[in-house]
Amino acid sequence: MADRRLQVFHTVAKQLSFTKAAEQLFMTQPAVTFQVKQLEEHFNTRLFERSHGKIALTAAGRLVLGYAEKILGLSDEMEKRVAELSGAMSGPLLLGASTTIAEFILPQILGEFKALHPQVHAHMAVANSETIVNRVAEHSLDLGLIESPTQLPSVQVEVVCEDELVLICSPSHKFAKLARIAPHQIAGEPYVSREVGSGTRDFTDGYLRECKVAPEDLNVVMELGSPEAVKGVVATGLGVSVVSRATVAKELKLGALVAVPFDPRLIRTLSFVFPREKFRSRLLASFVEFATSRMKRIAAAA
């Protein structure tokens, strides 16, 4: 029920781009520009400085943004609290997940939750952990599921479960017969890496540094944006890589890949990330409880 002009302004202010805001709001750019212009006329002041194709908030714009976040947050809370009085679990659930979680963990969980609550409509954005955290911080997502820790002060992080990362290689590779592998052993091997910003890459790089192996010294032959792509390339014998054990269950059963644990073991945490101090609806709380239970079970099985 919040003023549409305020909603549009808030999105533009967060994106600092009329084009990106239009894409996110499923509006045309002229329509977005018109809504912002209407708000500026209402306050009789400019909210954005426009120069050389870029925009920045004015002092008035920064003031309005602070109030807009409070107003939109209260409006959203009101809608959800009133809806909860009906007793039914319903409404949109705006989720974001890093690639590994979105491809290999969440689909089954969302399917089971939807079966229990047919009136819930889940929308899932898929991106690397860094992008998901930023979208949660700007309140365009209710909840994020990420693979790497974050220190962003505007979000709250809650650990869900552990996830072991393992080295993968083709069955014909020299590492395939090893029971364990030390980090220094992969330094000279052709290595298939995830993209910059990937939670898997960030966590693996940190682990290697702790083990006195510089990630910059890896023989990276390819950088890819998804676990599926990484697995496909490694299966050809081109190189080795590091992935979540949960992502290779099928390939291990089929004999297409071999997974070798690290020594010391490479274990990270998967976490929920929420906008800090934002009201959590009964729907969101129920999904978090449900997903936590399922993710712990999946991690234990892996």
C-alpha cells in the first residue's frame, strides 16, 4: 500500500541506475523516470544529481531514502501481519541463493514446502554469494542462502549447516586412487576454477592461503560460472577442481568423477542471510525452520 512513487524512488536510489531499476521493477525506463519526477515535484526539490550518464543522491535524496526504507518496511510488515490473521500460509517468498545451493539443495526443499503450503509462491534469484548478500541488504530479497561468510553490517547471518568441499577429478587421473590429498599437491595441476565472487572460490582460496598455498600460483586453465560446467570439464580429464560434496553424488554413483577429501578437511558453513532489523513474517519463519531441518539432513547424508 506504500506510495508507488516511493517504491520506484527507493529502487532507483539503491541501484543508482534508472535502467537497472526499470528491469528490477518490470517497468519501462520512461515510466520510472516519470515516477521519480513526480516525487521530486511533490517535494519541490531534486532527489538525484544527473551528470554524464550517472546519477547520485542529493542531500534531500539521502534524507528521503532513509524515510522510504522505514515506510516501505512498515508497509510490508502491515501487509504480512494482516494476512497472517487469516491463518493460511500464503503469499510471495522472495529468495536468493548462491549457485551451488540453488542447483543442488533448494529445488527439493522448495518442492516439499510448496506441497505443504500450496498458496505460497516462491521466487528464487540465482547468483554468486556476493550478489545475493547485496540484494538482501537492499531489501529486494526476503532471504538469502549463501556459501561464504559476509561482514556487511546491514545484514544478519545465521549458520544452517556444514558443507564439505572436496577435490574432484576424472577416474583416470593420478589423484583418483588417493584416500586424502594435501593442498600443496594441487599447486601444479591444471585447475578448473569458479568465477570471481563465487562462495566456493572465496572459501577455497582462504583455505589454501592458510595452508601456505597461494591461489595465484594455481595453474588455472579455465574459470566457469556454475558447478555443472565445472563438473563437465573435469570429467573430460582436462584438470581438477574443488566443489561441494553434495553436488557430485550422481557423478560418483555413475563413476564419472572421483571425489578426494582434503587433509586437513575443507569444511565450510552454509548460512541464511536476512535484512537486519526487518520484520520476519510467519511464512518466512516457517520456511527457515523447514529449510534448516532439510539442509541439515542433506549435509549429513553427503
